[in-house]
Amino acid sequence: MSTVENNAAVGTERDSRSPEERAEQLMEQWTQRASRAATRAFGRAREEVEDIVAEAQSVRRGERPGTR
């Protein structure tokens, strides 16, 4: 099957789904992407908070910065 025929078949397959099915699939994809992005963002924020807490503890103990 040529690329053109394959693309046409895929296009036909996509068009056979109802608008509701296409919308549902798009929402699932968006939700997965948003979830991954939120997980990464929360992970970075957690690491930053941990760094800030560790730095505050060092300052409280009277350690010089960078001597941990």
C-alpha cells in the first residue's frame, strides 16, 4: 500500500468515528499530557522546597554556604 493510500485509509478510519468519540480521544490525550506536565512541575517544586529547607537548616546550624 502506498503512503497516499495509507494516509487515505487512516483518514477514512478517523472520519468513521463519531464527533463524540474523536472529542473523547482528544480529551484523553490532553488529560494524559496535562497529568505528565503537572507531575513534572510538582516534582521540580518538591525538589526546590527540599533544597530551600536544607539551606535553611544549614544557616540555622551556622554552617557556611557550600560546606555541606
